[in-house]
Amino acid sequence: MRPESTSWLNNTNIADFVTREQHEALLNNDEDSLRKADDRALAEAILASLEDESMANRESPATPDRSDTDSLPPEITEIQEQPTEQDTTATTLSQAHYDASRKINQQLAGWFRDHGFQVVRNSGKDANCLLISMAQHAAGHYESEHSAEVQSLREKVKEYTTKHHPKDASINDYSLYSDGKLMEQLVKEINARIIDPQKKLSFWIATADSEGQPGWRKVGDGPKKAIIFDQGGHYEAVIPREITTTR
């Protein structure tokens, strides 16, 4: 909570309680700048707290650990001319699952917004939404989808799956999941390309729980934290609101 008394601004320990940006906005009595500064300070505090036990020990609502080949689509079966009662029930359940998933993802998007973050939309072109999100965080530039870097990472995916899953080469044509050994390999590859050790990344994958609150999974051990919003198959980078997108 920031103080309302302007006389408090002269406190020599102010840096312990507000950011420099908040301090300047308070001194200038600039409400709009102060609101933005508050948003950024809150987001940065959440990023800083991710390592805390209270955050790290939250149970992830994501599906159990999957192998890299679990992202392969189910085998296509013969099409029934008329849907059976079982087919109709399955369709209804599938729609109900979709609606429930959509609801909690919207709630988590609202949680990010209320806590000073923004979700960076991406096209998901060629099922590369996860790679796009990771490349944006690695570059610190969120207005581009970094097609060259994404293609380079995709080649690494092909190399990995050819080596470890030679019978399932078609995995390269489908969406990547944010858990499993392949994700760990991608993070290592990205961090190997980052020269500054302080800018190497740890990725925090946020998935909505049943109440639309974030559950966290960590991949990598870099000092710079990067959040990705896992929406159940589509991934987008999450950043503190209104940060400078080119750094």
C-alpha cells in the first residue's frame, strides 16, 4: 500500500516502499502515471515472488506429465453415417469441457489484467504459438513473432524428435506442449543463445485452475523470469503491462 501523505515523500527510506516511477508520479501528482506505475510495480512483485514457497508449491491444474509423443493427434477412425447415442454424449461432453476451459481461461486472463500484466496475442501460425511466445521473451521484443528464430527452434524440435522418436517424426507437424523433456531441451537451446548470464530465462507456465487462478510450472533455471499463458493448447507470452517492448 502506498502512502497518501505527500510529506512522507521526503522519507529517506522511500525506496524500500515504492518504485522510482511511483515516487516521481506521486511528487508530480500525476494520477495516470501513478496508476501505470502501480500496475507495473504489482506485476514485478509477482514476478519476484514466483520463487517463494507460497507460489512454487501451488498444485498445477495441468494434465499429468506427458511424453513428447502425447501431442500427436488421435488416429482417424471410420466415419459413422449416423451418430450413435454414445457419439452424441461424447460431443456434448466435449462441448461442456470446451466451455468450462474457455471460462477459466477468461478468468485467468482477467487475473493477469487485474495484477498489472498483459497477454501478448500471437497468430499461432503453423502450430508455433509456444515457440513464438518463447522467442518473444528471449528477444524482449513482443511486437514481432520472430519467424526466423521460430523456424530455427522448429529445426531443433525436428532434430530432437528424429533422434528420440524416430517412429513419430510427424510430431513436428503438430502443436508443442509446454511440459515434457522437449520443453526442457528448448529452454536450454534458447538460453545457450543468450550471452548475458543475467538475461538467461526461466519459464513459468501459468495454467488456470478450476477457479480461474494461476497454477505454475517452472522450466529452466535462468535468473530472468518469463511467463507463458497455457490456454490448453494455445500459448501466449505474458508481460508487465505497458513495459517497453524493445529492450
